[in-house]
Amino acid sequence: MCEANVYLHRDGQEELLMESVDRIIPGEDNQIFMENIFGERRVVKARIREMELVRHRVILEAVPEEPVQRHTEIWLEPETAHGHFHPGEAVIIKLNKGYNMQADSQAELKDPKAYIVKPEGTRELELHAHHNQGEINLTEEIDGLAQIYVHEKGEQERYAAVLVEVGHHHHHGTQPIGLPLEIIPTDYSHARMGENYEIQVLKNGIPLAGAEVKATYSSTKNRDYPHHLTTDETGRAKLFLTARGNYLFSVTDENIISTFTLVKSF
Amino acid sequence: MCKDMPPLEKAIQFHGHICPGLLMGVRAAEFAQKYLDIDPDQDEELLAVVETNSCGVDAIQSILGCTFGKGNLIFKDYGKNVYTIASREKRRAVRIAQKYKPQSHPDSLRYRELKRKDSLNEAESAEAENLLGAIFERLMSTPFEELFTWRDIDFSFPAKAEIYPTVQCSVCGEGVMEPRAIRNGQNYVCPDCV
């Protein structure tokens, strides 16, 4: 007999999880996959505490869930189903406040200001904000690609940026807006599912290495951000896009939270 | 519909959701397109013989344009993830077969286990979503030769799909394609009424 019984150690007690286990595979994020000789399978969030091989016992212990650090953030989402607007369509951008692309009904927008960045300069836009949502109407403003950002001042400085596209264009090498903390795409041109997407974090225009960038998408069922990336020495990080809808990247440094919404092409 | 819709998106829109089977079909369809140097089918320039009726076939239909309705998708009910793609213009055909793997990846096993459940709680829904993301990345990033084998084959091209006259069934009164109807003296009977 070479199988083992797997137990979960909790509060000084051992609970039998599975008998006659012949495969144990530790996975990412403290997941342990196990399968027994009867073909039963189970995945638990735990780590191995002890293996008593002579007694055919494997003892796991539960990994405590880390409390979710929820810093309320703001983000922008264009009202389009497939990543860009067509000429003549109403170009509406929604401003949200919450976390992980889930609006927080308790949150209040505090006098946010919206801006459009064009080669000839930056100009303030009209923003209608109410409660935890705002709206910017850009129908008369854009032809091609435009960078939009919102700034909410306070003890916690919040920024939200997005690239808005009207028509079918291909764009490379987006210039930074020049925010104290910002996320920019390193090569914006029709980001698509099934491809890697690279962003760069800049602090006062200088690449920020070792920064944690969280990433999520609008359809997520995760309570917390499903992706956590770390920027390399050039401030860059990559994510393989696997979800439909828009993605949100978020970075925090000192008292600034800055988000960038990636609007996918379809 | 917007121009430049990427093949993956076409397949997802056609199939309705993302799943591992569809993604394998996307890999096969994209490979066939490159290998045979072909554009998506317009009017039966291509022909696909599929040996399964599972999700991957929808990628073949939506990306290569070989569809059930056009008659250039031939289904053989063999239960095998094998796709033969043929080009009339190039006079070439490639048979693409998914490699047999005796052991599934733990992510895939767990994903299937969750999908078999009637309903998922919040944690399980998030787990299924994260597993699908990991499977998605793995399937789209794995070298093609690790997933499939392929070979050129001799292929005898059938005639293009014919358009037949419609006759009236003498029992139900509905129209029926003539070669499918049974002749009963001067009358026709459709297969449903026989």
C-alpha cells in the first residue's frame, strides 16, 4: 500500500479530508490538488504541514485568507460594447467609484475634475457627477484617439485614465499624460483576448520598478482583484488577456491610487 | 459588425462562450489557415471534414467559414477531435488531430468537475473563472505541435453542394428537397411522413 490519508489540521484537531490518496499536486495561490485511487478529486486552500510516510498520513493546514485591502478607487468606462465608437455615435464615458470594477454604493465622488489630453494641450471637460457615478459626454470632442483622465483630490489622491477611440485606427506609442502616478500602455493597438498586454507604471514620469499592479475585468466574479503583477526594472508588467469586456489596471503609491482602463477592441 | 474582428472573437461570438474545447478549435483553425495559406471561405473554396460534434467545430465554422448551412462542413460522427481542412484552389488538404493525453492537467480536471455541478456558489464561480483563465492562457501559449499532429493527405474533393428543387409532400403538404422525398407513384412523401 503506498496511498496516504490526507488530514486537515485545524485548531489542534485533525479532520480526514480524503482517504487512499495517490496524487497530491501543490498549485499556485496555496491550492493543493489531490486525487485518490477511486478517482475522487479535491482542491483545498492549504499547505502541507507534515508528511508521515511510514504511517501513510499527509497533514495539511489551512492557509488563513488574507484580508482584502480595499482602497476605494475611481475608474472610467466608455459605453461601447466592442472597444471603440463609430463616427456619429454618442461617445459617453462613465466614471465609477468602488473597487475591483464593482461600484460601491456607499462611495461618494468628491468634486472630481475631468480632462482631455490632446497634442495642442490639456483642457477640462464637463463632468456630471452624482453619488458614486459620473458621466462625460465626448460626442463633440473626439475624432480618432483621445486620452481622458479624471482627478479626485483629497487625502487619498485618485486618478483614472482611459484611451477613447472613435473609428478604426491603429495606435502605437501612447505618450504619458504626466500624472504623479500613472499607468500607460506600452503599445496600444487593438488589445485583444488571447494576447499579452503590457503596461508601464510611471511616477512623476519616471518608470516605477517593483510596483504591484492589480488587474481585473468587468465580468469578474472574484471579490478581490484576480491578477497581481509586479513591474520590472523598466516599470513594465504584462498580462495575458483571457476575459471579455474591459480590463482595469490599478496601482497605489503613497497616497495616490491611479487606474487605467483598457478598452479592448471587441 | 466591425471589420478586423479577430478569429478568436469570431469564434467566441459564434459559440456564445469561452471554453477549452472552443479554444482548441481556434488553434486548429488558425493553424490550417496559415499552413494552407488560405482566406476564410466565401463560396465553398474550402471544405472541412470534422470527426466530432463538440465545441471546437464552432471555431472551424466561424473562423474558416466552412459551415453546416453552406454544405462545406462534413460531419463524421467518430467522436475524435480531428479536423481535415481542404482547399479546392490549392488542391491541398491537411488532417489535424488533437494529441491524446492520458492525464489531464489538474486545472482542467477541477474545471470540468465544477462545470458538472448544477449550481456554483460565489467562491466556486470565482474559482471556475480563474481556472478557465489559466487554461485559456496555457492552451493559447502552448506550442501547436504539443497539442496537435498534422499531415498532408490526398483528398478527393466532392462536387460543390447542389441546390435541388423543392416538391410538396402529399401527406403534410410541406415542401421537401426532392432527393430526400420518397416517390409514391405521382406523389412525393417527406421522410417525416413515411
